[in-house]
Amino acid sequence: MTYLALPSRGVLVPGHCVITTIEHETNHRQLNDGAAEEVKNFKKQMQKMFASQNMEAIFFETATNLHSRNKQRHLTIECVPLPNDVAQDAPMFFQKGVMECEKEFEQQNRSIIKTNAKTDLRRSIPEGFPYFHVEFGSDRTGFVHIIEDESRFPKGFAREILGG
């Protein structure tokens, strides 16, 4: 079972919310079919709602600490609405952010998997690997970045991109 909530680390813009699960799941990859379908439906409805306000929802998830019993995170898919004219540039800023992160930390590989509405993330993301996922617009295009070294990947990566 999934639900909407306010972000625990503060709201970036009005309408910013999170999709999460009642059961403890650490990331989207672990969801069962029912929960994955609920997340998909939430995203679809959030996109429709924000589209009626001339906005586009950006969804993102950072899945880290997958093998640590003490630091495991709970699944949090953030939804940040942006005005359409700002949202159209978001994919470029996220790609640039990943590339800059890679330059700064050369030991990481550029492991990027393109995604869209038909992509089943649970089958696209290698099991057991930490990752960052972002998707844009009603067509839900986006990408997954496999994180090679968690200690070098910024914890607030997406917030930094959206806030910058």
C-alpha cells in the first residue's frame, strides 16, 4: 500500500510531496506488483493535476545504503511540480549534474539507463545496486544513474539540481 506525504526534509516549492509505502521497502526495485501499480497511478494522477495548473511534475528517487542494516532508507519518491517553461529544461540540468558529478569523482562509471512510461524499473535496475532515478513529464521519460560509490554521490543531488 502506498500513500502521499510531505517531504521530511522540507518542501522545495508549493505542491512538493512524496510517494512512499506503508510497508518498509527501501526502493522502487523491491516493490511487489500491486505497490508498483499504485506508485504508477499516483504519478499519473499527480501529472494530471499539475498539468491542469500549467505545471509538470518531476519525480525522483535516490536509493542508497541498500546493504546497511543501520542506515537503510525507506522508499521515498519525491514529486516536485515546476512551471512548464522551467520543467522543459530539467532533463538537461539533471544530465549535466550527473556528468559533473562523474567528472568530479572519476572512479564512478557513467552508468545511465534511459527510461520511459513503458519501462519497468524493477527489471531495468540491476538488483542490489544503489541508484538515482528521475522522470519528467506525462510521457515519463527519464533515466536511472547507477551509483558506483555512494560515499561520493551527493545525498541531496536532486534537491541541489532543482534548487540551483
